[in-house]
Amino acid sequence: MTNTMSPKEIVLAAARLFEEMRGIEATDLYFSPDYIEHNPTIPGGGLPGFVQLLEDEGFTTGSNDRKLEFHIHHVMEQGDYVFLHQHVTEPGKPSLYIMDLYRIADGKIAEHWDVMQLPPETPANTVHPMA
């Protein structure tokens, strides 16, 4: 399935499943079993810890009632790397802005880095938004 997809298409397909709260399905389809996670809050730095975090956050293989929206602002592909700039909204919670970098190998997401930021309550820069 992923062998005919570009790295950008793989990342965007996985992102769509995350927005639909189908994160476990996304990891099954688009993530390498040898996946490396660089986020220091993910236990073990690999796929099992990432899947556990998703399960703890209510992600499943099917849909549920949690209403997440992923707003993708920029996506760039260079070779096996895909950069994604997005923000996530959920009713009753502040937006979370995320910069993701993915490395694709053998048609799967093999490695991931991210930086996440909450928007400031009173931004000093009111001319250019974070998105």
C-alpha cells in the first residue's frame, strides 16, 4: 500500500487518521516496527511507547466522540524527509502548534522529531499569527 505513496502522501495519510482519532490504525498502516521517536515524553522512544500514549489519549482503530481538528498550514518534502507545520484544536482546550519532522524509510514512517507550543495568552507579535 505505502510503496506507491510519496513520503509526503504517507505523512498526510497518517495525519488524516490521527485527526479521525484512529491513531492505532495509523501506526499499523504507516509506521515502521523499528520506528524511532525523539520526543522525550514518549516512553522508550519507539513504537510501543508511542502506541501506549495514543491509547492513553483515547486513540483507537475506529472513530470515537473526541473532537480533534488538525489544521495543516505547511507541508514540505525533501527526499525521505517531510516537514509538517500544524495546529491542533479541541473544544475547551487551547490550540497546540506543532512542527513535525518525519523520516520515511521503505514506505513507512521510520523516525520523528517535534516541537510543540501553546499560543501565548497575550502575544507581543499581533501582526503575524503562529499559523
